[in-house]
Amino acid sequence: MKDNIPIDCVELKNRLQAELRQEYAGLRMEEEHLARRRKLMTSDSLAAQIWRNAQDQCNMTMVVHEESGTYTTRKEENSIEQKT
């Protein structure tokens, strides 16, 4: 049986965030967003698999209306994989 090893969740979160900041350093927000999506689309991690499954089920996109600052969600005709 496994020993109960205490985990410092705050330290873990801080370390992971620092790694991500370093990984995406120098990218504009749009470039970072696309890089994260590409990583999720190609990763075999459980989190990426769950994300892809949710994307397949929803296939939704959020549209921000610059003038009013509001947003709507609509069904997307083509997936981002086909657009990039």
C-alpha cells in the first residue's frame, strides 16, 4: 500500500505556473493560446484527452463583440484543427 506523502499544493501550483511562464515566454497572447491548443491536441495526457473529448462534444466557439464588450457562443462549422 502507498505511503501517505503530504503534497504542498501551493508549491506545486507555483512551480507549474513558473514552468508554463518560461515555456511561453516571449509569445503574444494569441500565439500562446494557439501553442496551448496545439499542445492539447497532440498530447496523450489524461487532461488533454478530456479536453479533446469536451471539444468534440461541444464544438463551440466564443465570439467577442468588440463594440459592446458582450460575447455569444455559437456552433463552429469547421474545427480549429482544420483552420491551422
